[in-house]
Amino acid sequence: MSRYSAASRFDHAAPAGSAVLLLQLGTPDEPTPAALRRYLREFLSDPRVVEIPRALWLPILHGVVLRTRPARSARKYAQVWTDEGSPLLVHTRRQATLLRGALGARGHDLEVAFAMRYGQPSIASVLRELRERGVTRLLALPLYPQYSGSTTATAFDAIASEFARWRNQPEWRSVRSFHDDPGYLDALAAQVRRSWERNGRSERLVMSFHGVPRRTLELGDPYHCECRATGRKLAARLGLRDGEWIVTFQSRFGRAEWLQPYTEPTLRELAQAGVKSVDVICPGFVSDCLETLEEIALEAKQAFVAAGGASFNYVECLNESPAFVDALAGLAERHLAGWPTGRLTAEQAGARERALAERKERARALGAGD
């Protein structure tokens, strides 16, 4: 058996095929302790996610975390699970479908697929499927607006790891981040304004981003700075003054200090200080998921109201909003520049087929076979 894999069938004279691969963090297969245990084992075993020496962390992970956390997490997932499955999976699948249509409307004829860094569909399995469909050029587009080593980098690691096993590697590019992309920011601003039109404008806009350990900032990770930049630019688009908005960080894990200010304590402090109404948006999440629907829309709301707040309005993630799909299409189009992705006319298609036939005939004449 060869050390390196290849497509089951291939034609080296075939025209290059291009694809966009959307990348998301991942989700369990179902809201059960067993499924959460599998998912958390893969997720929390990633050294980019938990930067603790393996000899110290793995006994804690397998001896404590995976014995206690899956059941608790499963109960939380059950509160947000849909008939179609995990909200994150549902939205990501729809985004991929809509992005392909949006790129098609711009004249691009190419594959658009999605994969999960942890769980299914895995990055490795989707890459192999694209290879079978003749894809030789790949644009990897992580759905993380702000770059972090624990999200963006580990997705790129997984792609590189899979390609390291291939005999014939594709050409590939990546979108590092889009925290300051005008289309993304416009889509966020439109989402907030739509919420204001429906529910009225609150006294404060809280922008809650996923947290990471503070140590990562001190070691050079740009995530904190990119979150702050997104917050400033979104506030400017909405015409908000200082004091009318705040950036916070949610989803802490463990005892170490994480990026501050923390979301839930900040909401309690606002309520205790007399702020009666807040709008909360999660700009770092492009799809509603456990961290937005359960942690923010349910738990954080309860904390704010219990501390004296009166009105808590959760602003939905971008999900399948037309403005966000258009922003993704523009982002992909810019990074695809120079690759042939347009539809061929009948004349062009015929000329290409004739050229391929001629190349094959020459190869046979030289004894190379088909």
C-alpha cells in the first residue's frame, strides 16, 4: 500500500476545478452525553485549544472533564437543538448553499462545501470528497471573523495535515480573518438596526465575543485586538458614542484569567448601576449556536434580569442574512482572483474538449496510455 493517497480516478489532462471550503468549529452529532463525550474529547485534546503540557492536561481531561462535563453540556444542547439538528450545523449548511448561489450570480461556477474542525463532516472527509470531484484549487474560508490560534490556525493545521498524506496536493489559499471587512461590518450593523426597528433601541449595546485565556494575548495572538477593532468599527457604523456600547468576552473555561471584561458579570454590573435595557450581539459568531442561544439569550438574560435589569434583547447572529451572504461572496471573490472560475460558453467548452482530446491522443502516441 502506498504511503500517499490519491483520487480513485484521475485525469491529469482534465481542467482545474476550484472550490470554496467554509470552516466551522464543530458540533456534537446529537444532544446526548455519549455524543458530547466524543466531541469534547476531540475538541479539548487539541493542543491549540488547551495550551497546557500534555502530561498535565490529559489526565485531567480523561479523569475529570470527560466524566462530568458531557452530561451537563448535553442538557444545554438539548435546549437549543432543532428538528434539523444542531443550530450551528443547520446554519452552516444553509450558508454554503446560499454562497454557491451568490457566487453563481456573480458569474462563478465552482464548488462550495463546508466542514467542521471537530465532529462531522470532518475536514479530512470533505477534502477527499472534493478531490474525487476534480477540485485542484481550494480557498479555505474559516467562518471566524477574528483570527485566533485556537480557531483559525487549528483549522489550517487540519487542512495541512490532510494534504501531507496526499500524493497530488492541490493549490490552496486561505482567508486569515475578516474582522474589518466592510461587507461583514455592514451586515452586522444592518442586523442591529433591524432589531432596533422591531424592539426599540436599548440603553447599551453589549458586543459579546468568545473568550480566550489572557495569556494568549501576551504570547502574541491578535484575537483580542481584532475583536476590539470590530467593536469600534461597528459602533461607528451605528453612530454610537462612548458609553453607549461595550465589548465583553464570554465562555470561560478553567481557573486561569481570560480576556476581560467578562460578559455575564458586566451585565449584572450594568443592571446594578441602573441600566434597565440592553441589546446584546455576538459579532464573533456568524451562526447562532449553543454559545449564543443558551449562554447569552437564556443564561445571560436571566443574570441581567435577576440583577435588576428590565429589558434584555438578544440580536440574532448573521446566519443566512442576505447582507452576510453577499459579504461572504465578495470576500471569496477577492481571494479567488486569478483562478479560472467563470462559466464557459458553448464555444469555449467545445474548444476545451477538443484540446483535451488532442492531448490524450498525443500521450497515447508517445506510449503514455490514457
